[in-house]
Amino acid sequence: MAIVMVLGSVAGSVHPLLEAESLNEVLGGIAASAAPAALVELIRWLDSFHYEAQLSPAELARLVVLLDEAAQPHLRQAASLYLSNVLGSRSIRYKVLGQDFYASLGRAYALVLASRPEGIEPDAQLALLLRSVRCANGEMKWAAFDYQDLPAESWRRAGEAYREACELERLDSPVLVREGRETRSTVRREFVRLVAMKSASLDQLAPERIEAIDKLVCHLQHVLELRQQPGKGQPFAVDLETLAPPRRYAVQPAEPSVAMRYFDPANAMPALSELGRDAGGVGSRFDGMNSSTVAGAVRHLLRHWGAQPPTRRFRRHPVGGALSLATGLGFIRSLISGDALLRPAAAWTLRDASRNGFGVQGAMMDPEVCRVGNLVAAHLGENGRWVLGLVRRVRIDGKGRAAVGVQRLADDPRPVILDDGGRSWNGILCDPPIRGRAVRIVCEPGAASGGAIFLKVGDRTLKMQGGPVLSAGLGYQVMGGQLL
């Protein structure tokens, strides 16, 4: 009902935000509200500009900028709340609000740029172009949280702003980023940041590392470049003529188009290497983020932006068939042991397989499966065994279909009971129980990983020297050890 009242009051009349008292009241209410309520209100006002109202281009631009500024603290709070519990129902709400806000803000800036008068002041025009590209950057991050690509329309809008700033010869002209702050940026830097995020293979990262990548790219954007000639490695390039999203070129073109710009992260590699050497304290440099999260993001960028980008080790073969996927350490263990009272439906389709993993596709996104780092168990066919794996890549297309890449962890996992003399706990053995060999065990986070541990595997009891935690994720850890 509230949105109807807002739109009804705007249609065919003076916009209510043109009145100073009304504007101050709205901005005050937004500042005093919690993030969800504030973002809902901001989305309503941004969408109201698309209806008939007596708004001059200058007034429209002023109001959109004011609402953009008012949203920033709430967007930071929403991102923090979302990342604190990415699978919670409330966190999903924060994610949707962030995505919807940037979609509305992008449409509002498109309306502003389309309604500009011919005699607009150059500095004001440049500031709008910069904000349009920054809006696309914000939209990119929130779309990546859902493993989606930035919409083609948003790419086109950012590309048009970059191209227009280039025609004005103002690509490197500094512009104040936020009211009341001294920080300045340029259209070139903001557009390069957008291309850098696209080239960072965000579909291979958990949401908290996507946030860390965003902060790292902001930290490094002054040394990132778009060149007219391709550099080393597999370059990402953007076509300023078609304004299509950037794409990776496996083979460098023999005669590069004059409209192509190639992303070059070479100058950022020394800074990334230095951050990588300071793995223990690197988090303090980025709003107090967890150091291991930032260090993992640094390693990811070093690997994907290096002169020799990572390549697939094993050839993929197309396959087919229906597939069941299960998540949750306890449920997976009950399925492997045969104690489970039910089995997930075969809602996934096997697409391809290689020596160390397989790819599956689903008709819709399952948030319990579609998160990089999640532990999953896959069951193919009626009589097949459960295969244990880790989600390594997630992509969601425009129709909501999910493509998930899974790395094999164990082809014949076995339920085990572990006992260190002080307590016992359940786990899953990933390797054959042969004395003298190294093994991996999936168990609950925080379980003892050192000293002597006894394993009960079926009717056998084995002794193991506990080793380090090899990897960890939501609700599990993979522990190494040596059977004695």
C-alpha cells in the first residue's frame, strides 16, 4: 500500500522530494532506520522518478545523488549482516535488498543521463558519468554474491559512460567520490575496477572472499590498467564499440581491434605479492576483515592474474544422467552409512566429468548447494555409491539455472568414529584404511587434529597420528593424518 501511495502522489504532479521540508524528513527517516527498512524506502523513491512528475534534469540529478549518498552506510551494514550468516533467511533478505537497490539506482542514473540538457556543466556531467560506473561496480559485487553476472544493460551503461568520458578527454580528471570526503577517483579507474572484478573469477569464491576481492581491487585500482595492446597471459578485453561484457581470450588476436581495451594487472602483482607475505596481519588493512579470508583472496588473484593463468589439469568428457546432491556433514554421513531415512531427489543433471571432478546443472539455484567451498555428496543411479566432493565453481544464468563444478574428495567414503582418549566424534574417511599410509578425514570443525587418534572403521580399529587441518568450510574440516 505504501508504494502505491508514493507513486500516486508523484504521478502528474510536483515530486514531493522537491519540497525542502519533505526531503529533509525523508532523509532523516532513512538515516535513523535500520538497513532493511532504509533500503526499501530508498528503492521506492528511486523508482518513483520513472513516473510522470515535474522534475527538471538538474533537480532529478540532485535527488538521485542525495539518495545514493544516503544509501551508502546502509549498504555497508547490509553487506556485513549478509556475510555474517550467508545461509540464514534474514541474510538472504539483505542480499536481495542490495541487489534490488543497485538495480533501481542504475535505472535512475540512466534516466538522469538520458535527460541531460545540452549545456550541462562539464564537471557536473563528469561526476554523473563517474557515479554511473561506480553504481555498476556496486551492482557487480551484489550479483557476484549470488554467482550471477552483471546484467548486459549495466555493462552497456558503464561502457557508454567510459566512452563518453574518453570523447570529452576527461578519463583521468579527478572527481570527488563522496560528499564531505577528500577521496577522489576517475572514470578510468572506476571502469578498470569493473573489468578487474569481472576478470577475478568470482564464481570460484565464497561470498566473504568476494567481499575481500572487492576491497583488494579498490586498494589496487590505481595501478590497474586498460591497454590498447594485449599483454602476457590470457587477457580479458572489452570492446568499446559493442559495449559487450569483457571476455577472456585464450589466444591473443593477431590484429587487435582499435576499439578493444585489454585489462593488464601486471603492475598490481608486486603489491599483491607483498600482501601475500604479510598473511597474518593483512586483514587489519581492510576494515578488520579476517586475515585468512583476505590472504585466500590474495592467493586467488595471484593465481588468476599471473602471467600463466591456471589451466585445467584433466580433460572433461561430456556425460549425462540424473544426480542426487546432499549437503550437511551429519546428513551426508547418514547417507553413506545407510542410516538415512530418506534420500534427496535426483534434481540435478550430470553435464561432464574428469579425473578429479564433475559438473552438474540444476533447473534452479539451491542455496545449500550453490556456495563455493560447501561439502556435498553425489549419488548417480539407483545402485551407485555416494561420492564426496567440494563445490569449486558456481554460475547462475539469466534464467536462474545453476551450473556447479564439484571437485572429488573421495570416491569410496566410509563413516568412522574417532576417539582421542578424551572424547569421540563422528567423521568420514576419504582414503583406503591401509596401515602406513596418509589419510584424510572429514569431521566437525574444531575437532582435535594432533596426537594419537583411534579410528573405528566398520569392525576394525586403527590408530592414527593426527595431522594438520588441510581445508575447512561451512560446518566441516578436512583433517590429515598417518595410519600407524
